Amino acid sequence: MEKKPEWLKIRLSASERFGTVRQLLAARNLHTVCRSAMCPNLQECWSRGTATFLLLGTVCTRSCRFCAVVKGNLPAPPDPDEPANIAAAVNTMKLRHAVLTSVNRDDLQDGGAGHWVDTVRLIRKRNPGVTVECLVPDFLGNAEALDLVLATAPEVINHNIETVPRLYPSVRPEADYRASLRVLERAASGFGLTAKSGMMVGMGETGEEVAAALADLREHRCSMVTIGQYLQPTAAHLPVHRYVTPDEFRMYEERAVAMGFRHVLSGPFVRSSYHAGTAPEPITPDSTITTP
């Protein structure tokens, strides 16, 4: 594998707010995808006083080869205090935009959807005016479970396709590309929500495949997208195929904007919830889809 280029080297620095966020999360026994997924932006985001809350524990029932989250078949039962603790943390952190995600909980009958609903409801009850972004799993195709979350009407509903369809067997062996697209379309067309998705590059995809995946997202009413460099978390994970250059990320951004995406973040360190609170005001998805 080629040596990591200069544009992928981060100068680490932590502000006083970093320590405050860390202490708050520990005091309320809360988890973040920032830490569980070894996000390269953890210090930046926590130092700005933001974090992405991870619901339903830290053990995932899927075995995606790119993800650093711990895998297991028997995760602990959901913490009944977690929704209230997250709502309180949103209040303490004075967040204007709360971002939630979760591990996959295929061991639960509803995939954890009821826990999601409780969390969104309590955030809004404790924090009037706060917008909510939900980065949801596919709930194993359980439409009733998905609908429970969609019915809470989060300002943004996010579900990542992660990569191009050809690479699913090696990257997301327990997921289905078309099923992920259906999650986004149901959110946008069925519930009138702003749909968002994200993908990683550098895992062996071609530029043409990225463009085709972006076109698929637009066809399924997705209006926001993030594109970032895949970074191998440990030696046991999928190796990096190549490091995508900043110029290529700019090209992907320009292509996505030309397709009609209303919010695009494309760059080496971009992740699903990176600078999520800085996105334009969420809007009802448009009915006119433009493709290249």
C-alpha cells in the first residue's frame, strides 16, 4: 500500500471544550460513533462542542469489513435511561442540531426502532427548537420498524450506501444496496423528509461507479450527500486500495452539485455527520430529479 499522503495527516489539538464533552459523555454513560468508529475528526468536533450520539450500545450485530465498531451476536439490552440522558446532554451542550446514529441491532424484533422513537421524542421535549438528524440502519428491511422512526419527522434522515454496489460482497456482506436506496426513497417520497446519504472512496471503486451511485441516490430522492476517504481502522479490516486526491474529491463534489444535490461535502476527512449542523435549512425533497 502506498504511503499515507500529506493531505491525510492531522495536527491534533484539543480545546477546553473537548474535555468538557468527554466528561459529560462519561458522566451520563453515553456513547458516540466518533469514538466507536475511530473517526479522524473526533478532536475537531468535540473541541467545537459537538458529537454524534450512538444509540443502543457499542456492539453491532453486522460484520462490515470497513467499520471499527465492535461486532457481536449478543449485545447488551438497550439502556432504558439512554434516551433521557441523550436529551439532557443535548441540553447541556446547547446543541442546535442533534445527530443520532446507532449500531445495527438485528437481535431485537424492531431493530431498536422503539428506542430511536423514545430518543427523538425526549430530545424535542427537553430541547424545543433543536433540529434532529437520524442516521438510521436498514432495520433488516422491516418497513414497519423504519416507519416508526420516519414518523417522528426528523429534519434530516440519513442512511449511508457506504460504497458502490459491486463492492458490497467484500465491504458490506450483510447489507443490500437496493434496500438502502429504498430506505432513502421511503423517507423522501413516503414521508416528505430530507434524505441524506454518504459513501467512502478508496476501496477499489472507479470514478464511473461513484458517478453511477450518485445518480442512483438522486433517482431515489436523496438530496444531501457526503463523500470521504476510507481509512483502515486496524490490520484486521479491509485494506485501503488507494488514497483519493483532493482534486478528485473536488471533481466528485462538482459532479454531485451538477446532478442536483442540494448539499454536498466531499473531501478526505468527510464523514456522514461531519459539520452536519452547518448544512442549509432542510427542505422538502424536490420532485424533479436530474441525472448526468
